[in-house]
Amino acid sequence: MRILLDTANLDDIRYFNTYYPIEGVTTNPTILSKEGGDPIVQLKAIRQIIGEDKELHVQVTETEFEKIIEEARLLVDCLGINTFVKIPVTDVGLRVTKYLSDRNIGVTVTAVLTAAQAMLASNAGASYVAPYISRSENLCADGVGTVSDIAKIFNVSGTDTQILAASFKTAKEVLDVAVEGCHSATIGSGIMKMLLSHTTTDTSILGFERDWKEAFGDTTLLKLLKNK
Ligand code: G3P
């Protein structure tokens, strides 16, 4: 499953873009508001860090059809070809999705809570649908099950729309959606670290270090190799 970073924090993006195989960055108005400053400067800085080939998903803030279209076009002009315009799954959102998709502007339909919404977004030509996992599970709904249903619906229809799951609070939710056939997930830096770390990995490494030292003292494998 492809992983994107759900943040506008430049330090986090710089770090993970260098060392982790991330496919891009997603933002929304809340995420941008946390960083402050000028949002356009921030988005341009993100684009500069990740380069022109990676995906940058940016949410519109306008709510009327014509204005969303104008905003979407200017966003893509400003941030380059691999920019996906995030549009909430509303009536006007679906109409905009159809309009932009017909004109080859990539749309990520966001704030998806049900498989029915995802189906309509796909039929409107969305490049991605973004189901919210923890926001769903917090209401005692089945966020992971929704991804599973969306994957089944998309498999039957043969749509090109991809699932970009979002709103994670645990590493297990990320793994669960991957198992259910989710194409991509966007996660924060904390979840990214949790996906990697395991206490038994840590104790195993300590064991290797202890055993090596007991047998070979301060001699390292690197020193031995260099002296060959
Ligand atoms: O991309 C936006 C989505 O991830 C929302 O996440 O954590 O605010 O529920 P959250």
C-alpha cells in the first residue's frame, strides 16, 4: 500500500521525504492552520521539498461551484502537475469533481464516511476517494469495513478511482485497511514511526550488540573488513 504524509510541517516532510518511501503529501485547512504563516508559501515549500513527481493533495476552501473551479485551477497552476485538488463529498463537490475530472484535473474526494459516498465520487470521475477511518470508528461505525466495501465496489466496477484512506489514530488501523485492499493511506509522522517500531526489534538489536561484544570486544566488523 502506498503511503503519503498527512502534514504541512516542513521539518517532518523533509525528514520523511529523505529517508522513507513516501509517495506524496496531503493537507487540509486544519493541517495548514496548524503551521500558520502564508499557506501558499507553505504549499510551495512542500512542493519544493518533495519535487515535481510526487503527489501534493490540497483542499479547496471555496464552497460555490464557480469559485471552487477557479480555486482548483489556480492551485494546479501554482503547485504543478502532480497536484490533486481535495474536494469534500457534497452535492456541489460531486458536480465540481465531474467538471474537473473531465478536464484532466485530478480530484481527491475527501471527508468520505460511507461506501455510498465513495461510489458516487468514483462515478463522478474522482482520482481518489479519502475515507476517514478514525473519525468513523469514533462514532462506533466500521471505518475499516467501509474501506473493505469500497474496495469490493471498485473491483466490480473496474473504476480507476483509488482509495486514499485518511484520519488514522493507530498503526493497526493503517495495517487493517492495507489488508482490506486499500491502495494508499495518508498518515501523520507519529503513526509513521509507530508502524516501524517494535520493542522486540529493539531488544533483539541489543542482544546482537551484547553477544558481539562478549565474543569480539571492541573489534567491529567494519574494522575487520577495512584490515582485509
Ligand atoms: O487528511 C485529513 C484527514 O486525515 C483527517 O484526519 O486526524 O483530522 O481525523 P484527522
